Amino acid sequence: MKNSSLHPLTFSFRRFAQLLFCAAIFVAATASAATPPAPIVLTGADRRPSTSLNGEWASIVDPYFNGLFSFHHEIKSNGWFLNRKAQPNDSFPTEYDFSTAPKLKVPGDWNTQRESLFYYEGPIWYERDFTYQPQEHTRIFLHVGGANYHSWFWVNGQEVCEHEGGYTAFNCDVTSALQNGANFIVAAVDNTRHDDNVPSLETDWWNYGGLTREVSLIAVPDAFIDQYDLHLSRSENSVVVGWVHVVNAGPGANVEIEIPESHAKTSATVGADNRALIHFSAPGLQLWSPETPKLYSVGIHSGQDSITDLIGFRTIETRGTEILLNGKPIFLRGVSVHAEAPYRTGRAYSDKDAEILLGWAKELGCNYVRLAHYPHDETMLRAADRMGLLVWSENPVYWALQFDNPKVLAKAEQQLDEEIDTSRNHAAIILWSMANETPNTPARTQFIETLAARARLLDPTRLITAPLLVRAEGHTKIIDDSLGDALDVIGFNEYIGWYEGRPESADITQWRVAFEKPLIVSEFGGGAKAGLHGSLDRRWSEEYQADIYRHQIGMLNRIPQLRGMSPWVLMDFRSPNRPLVGIQDEFNRKGLISDQGQKKQAFFVLQKAYKEKAVGKPE
Ligand code: GCU
């Protein structure tokens, strides 16, 4: 209806103001709707019944992130997350269609699935349809084992969460977005490297992108157990202590814990902080150790919710320069391991990947592995629990970060929280590593001291460490980086015989350590192309690498407080920093085993030393 009395302009101005106002409401509505709650951690998520969303997902490569951002780089309200199908009478084009898009497997990195994506760094969209019947009085979480690096998720067009960090699990509440019957999920995953990321721009491993770990739906009752910590008391024999946190329980709710095999059970009341404190005697518990990796089925119940986890019970602590497992000194005979899949290469994620990699470590004679440089998959940790391998787990604070940037600290803290809260009940994990090879600056030291203090608060039952860089005066190597004061166990990386000197340089190297603490050589080694042979001084030959190991073992045995080692590295792994054609071919070749399973001579040198316990002080 048109009002003739008004000046045409006045009319259109008022009309325009109304439109503006509606638009503002709409944007506000979508914005508020579009800011979903932060994802949560679910301890023992892999022990809960779930609906798997693994398999083939449609995928669209979107280098300019056109599916989310408009040409003025504003978030689109009609982005590809709507999974819109073009309609015959549309007045605008729909320039994407998941139903005709090529597939990518989940879990899996995209780099090794499609030649054209081998070097790709940027956003890729994923979509899959699924049916689901939500039950009454339940909350449903989308569980993502890992998505590298920055990811966004929508269910039926509604944004359900956003996450930054490529190596930790997270869970998004999708209860309000799910419908009975047909549903669809859209994810955008972007592995672009930014200087304020954790890790930052430089890494010596392939920046595998995608939904790299398993994805599923987990249903829990309205009041549910999100986190729990159960471990053996250090001070009271055969006493299990810890806590259970129950969301929406409310004070006075009950928690029951039972270990049927040891006829032990207890119950406790949830307090105002939704936590129930646990303390009960479990006589006759067999202690978990590499020799006897005994796992107990443990039932955790509260209200309608239950989880049955497989937990080993052991204590770990230091005494002077000793590391004590179950009260006894131990030497950690280890190797460093990247989550690179054996044979097929790409990001490791399966039980089989873990069995092969850790099987090789056992064959080497290891009782310990350093899982580098980021939290590994639950499949790897479960395998370490089962196979009896102690674990060093690491937060991906790697090389140089913006240590003076509070936002970067917050990201590192978030990833540390997710790592510890997800994996705190693995008996295998004894060490939380805060970082790797960071520059010795005041900002860095403060940054990592903050992380170490946080880790101690989150988990006072394990040891805090980090590999420090070493300085030298002549043939004397000195470990006196002041960060060592914040650590329980000092790690150090050195490459005598490879990046510096010849293998025999180790014979004349002395060590000076400024800390009365246990010491672990977290990295040493050298490169070799499997099958390349030659004289001892021919670099890249198996003979040269084996010689490095012989001299290193001699040198390391002369360091009185050395309590462990994890040479670099179990298996060759892909790295963008390694272009030497015919030798490296974009692999870091410091593996004791090639990516195709060929054992190099150095493997047998170290295996002999480990089997004969010829390293470290006798236990
Ligand atoms: C460093 C670093 C590793 C790297 C290794 C190497 O010490 O921690 O990530 O791969 O050296 O240079 O091979």
C-alpha cells in the first residue's frame, strides 16, 4: 500500500531504515545463534557406545574459503554449511554441490589420499548425510578425535562448534541441531599455517590436513560423567585415589566405582563443584609396568551414566636423579616416534598403525617411547597401555612461537588441557612434555613455566619435562638452560656425529649438567637411506648411521644422571624440509626403519644395546 502524501525520498529512506533494522536483527540472530558453545573434553570417549561417522565424506577444496567468507571477507549467512541444493526457479546460482563432489576418507589426511592435495594447505569442506534417532533425556556429542588444524562444524546448517589445534580430541554438543531421521553434517578444515598457531610456521613434519582421526556421535544422559581421574596413591599402598566430574549432577548425587577383578568398590557424593572425590582400598592390585602391563576393567557409574574403562595402576616419581616406577629406579630404553603411518605413509590413526609402530619399538627392546611432537591418537595410547610401553607425551609447542603473545599462550594452554584431560588415565603416560627445542629467551621461559605450572595443577601424578637445547664450550656440552628449574626431568637433544662433528666426536665430548635431576636424551641420531651402503664415513649410508649409534651409546653411558633415551627416530617420516633427491625425497631419513619397514643397521646396534641392557645405570 503506497502513501501518496510523503516525498518519494522520505518513503524510500524510511523503507531503507526498516530494511536495515531487519537486516541488523537477522545478523544479530544468526550471529548469536552462530556462536556455539565451546567444545568439551570427554575422558574415555573411545570407551563409550557411539555411532561412527567414519567412511567416505564428500569434499570440496576451497583455497579462498569462498564457502564461508564473502568477497569482503565477512562470514556468509548462506555459506556452504547450508549444503543447499540448487532449485529450478532460483534467482541466484548455487556454485557448490556436495552430492557430486569427490570423496575423502575419514579418518585420514587429505595429502596422501589425492595427488593434487599432496602439498595442499588451506580449507577443505567435508559433508556427509546420516540418519539418527535422538532418544529422550539424552545429550548427543559430535566426537572428533582430531582435525588439523582449524575446524568448524555444522549439523543441518546449524553451527555446532569451532576448534583450533590439530592433535587433540574435542566434543561438540549437537543435541539441539539433530533431527529424527535424515541429517547432514558439514565441516570446514583449514590447515593453513599461521605465525600465531601452535605449532607455528616451521615444523620438520608434514602438515597433514583434514579429519585425521575418527569422528562419531556419542549419546549421554542429561547428567553425565565428562571427566575422571583414577590412579594409585603414591603415599598409601593399594589405595586408588582421584575424582569423577559429573555434568548437571548437582550436589548429593552419587558416584560408584568398582574394580570387579580385585573385588574393590566404593561410592562417593558429588560436591558443589560437581566433583566426587575418590579414595578407596583395592588390595592385591597388580601394578602396571612394561614387564607386566596389567589393565583392570573399571566401572564408573553415576545416575543413568556409566563408563567401563581399562586402567593400569602404577606410580611414577623422581628421587634425586632417579626416576622411580612403582618405587623402583628405572632406565627408559626408548625411541622417538612420529604418528606417520607405516608403509602407506600419512597421518597414523588406526589400531594397526599403532600395533606396527609400537611392535617395532618392542622388538628394538624398548620399555618406553617418546611420542613426538604432539599428542598422539588414543589408539596409540591404548596400544602402549596394552603392550607395556611407558610414554612421553608432548604439547606441540615446537621451535619458535610468539611466546610474548597471550593469545598464543591461551592456545597452548587449551591444547595442554585437552591432552591431559583426555589421556590422564593411561598408565603408560609418565611424562608430560611442555615443548620441544624452544629458544632460550625470557618470554619463552615464562611461557613454558606457565604451562608447566598448569600441567602440575591439572595432573600432580606425572612428571613434567621438555627437551632443552644444549650449549658448548669446546668439547664440553653444557645443559644449564634456566627452564630446567621448572621441570622434574630434563630432556635434551643433541646431534653429535650428524649436524656437528663426526661420529667419533662423541668419544671426546664431556657433559656438564646444572641440575640435580634425572636426565633423558630425547633426541640423537643421523640420516641413512635404507639399503645404501658404504664405508663408515659415507654420509647417508647405513654404516655411517650405525657408527653414530655406537659412539653415542659409549658417550651417553658416561653421563652419570642419564635415566633414559629416545633416539631420533623409529621410522622415516615425511618432512617438507628434506628435498634431497634419491636420498630423502621429502622424508626425514633418521629412522632406524624405513617407511617401508626396512630395518637399517643402526636398528640392530641399538637393539643389541637394549637387549643386553648396555645403556644407562643397571636397574
Ligand atoms: C630436531 C627436531 C625434530 C627434527 C630433528 C631433525 O631436533 O626436534 O623434530 O626432525 O631435529 O633434524 O631430524
